[in-house]
Amino acid sequence: MSDVKTVFMRPYTLKQLHTFLEVARQRSVSKAAQRLFVTQPAVSMQIRQLEDAFGVPLIEPLGRNIQLTQAGEAFLIHAQAAMGQLKNLEAQMAEHVGLKQGHIDLAVVSTAKYFVPMLLVRFKQLYPGVEVQLRIDNRENVLGLLARNEVDLVMMGRAPAHIDCVATAFASNPLAILAAPGHTLVRRKSLPFQVLADHVFVVREEGSGTRAAMERLFAANQTPLNKVMEMPSNETIKQAVMAGMGLSFLSLRTVRHELASGHIALVDIEGLPWLGHWYITHLNSKKLSPAARAFRDFLLEQGASLMDAWS
């Protein structure tokens, strides 16, 4: 008789794979639970069932967070590849359905949250059978989703240079220096950029596209950027500016209400607003479903006019 034993692997689910990928990305069970809108015990159970299915531990504690085991690191590589292949499978099958129904995984940088709901409402009026799953994060994390083929489309303010992708501009993105209405610079006109060296700034966190654009602009004008505080959201920065904590550099599409009400003022700097663009982006190798193609075409045809009317 043969001494070879047959090993029966327990079944595992896509939900467990998705949970593992989020835990690996966040390096934290609690943070993954927040991102997935479930409880921490539910995430722990999904990971435990996945480990039981393969018979090896995939994560281990590291202080208050976790780290991947050696098996977990290997599992992560193949899980990411598998999820990317499943996205392509979904797009292929969607060809047989057309636009009567469909699903789009859309990721946008956090600044886009000020207008993307309006765009999605208009798109849903045209294609009511299409479901859109929206993820909002800073540029660095959104680029990670794009590179790993975890989303169909990405909306961002600058095309990535290190990822083989197709990025098409669909609307303008003006950015400018903002201040509290009583700030000393507000009433002065046509100021040289270098005057900003004498003032402090509230800035977005590392990994933010707005932060990167700001640093490039100050470097191009050979002006030091004096940061008084970093903050992780545009909303918090707007409150800090209104309170007089410092100046900031934000997309004008995020402050239309505050400018109109007079709670925030524009600083008149020569050469500003700086005009960037909004891009709709996907991997060059990505096979877009009919729904994803329809959303991309919708943005290229109507996105700019809708956003100009909205913000």
C-alpha cells in the first residue's frame, strides 16, 4: 500500500480573500474592520477560517498591529494576482450582459468626494441597472488599488508615471492659496509667490496628491514651505484655515461654499490658480466591462460641464 496521504483542503471564500487583503493592506485587524464596515471579531473569524483552510498561520501580532507570516507574504502575492484575474473574468462575462446591468469598482482620491456623488447620480439616471462600488482614499493608497488591479477605474488629479496605465483628462482642477478672511494677505493684489515664505501652512498628509502638487509648486518657485501642521482631510484643513491657524493650498472645487459665504478667502498670488486636471485612469492591460467603458465615456463627454456647473 502507498504511504502517500491525500490532503483535503477545506473550502475558502472570496470574502475571506478580500478580508485578508484588507488586513494585509492596513496591517491591522481593527483598521481593516473599519474599512470593511464590519466588526473586529468578524474580520478575525474570516482570517481564522482562511488559515484553517490552508493549515498555516497567515498573520501574527506585532504590538497593537499585525504582521504577515512568511506563509502570509507568499499568500498575499497569489491572492492579489487571483483577485486581479477575477476582475478580468467579471469584465469578460459582462460583455454578455451589456448595459442592462453591470458593476463598476471605482476608486477616487479624497478631494474628488466633493463632486463624484453628483456625477454618479447623473450616471445612474442614464444607466439605472449599473451598480457602482466607490472607494475614497489618498493618492498613495488609490494608486496601490490601481496597481494591484483591485478596481476598474481610478479618478485622480495627476496621471501616475510609474504604472502602465491609460489616463485621460476629463475636467480642470484649479488649485490656489486660501486664507481666513482677515488674513493680512487677503486685501493685497498680484502678490509675488515668494511672499508666501513668510507665512505658515496647514498641509495634507504625506501620500496626498494635493500635498505633492503643493510641494512641486513651492520647489518650482524656489520658496520654502513652512508647515505648521499636517491634517488628513480637506474638511479639517478648511476649519483650520477659517480659525486662522495658517494658509493652505487646496482645489477650488472643494471650497465653493466657503468662498461664496465669505468664510474663506482667496489669496491673489501671481500665476495662481494653478490649473491641473482630473483624470480617469485604468491599467493598460485592463479589460473594461461595458459598464466601466460607459462611465469613462460619460465622464469624457459630460464630466467637465457638470463639474463646472456644480463647483
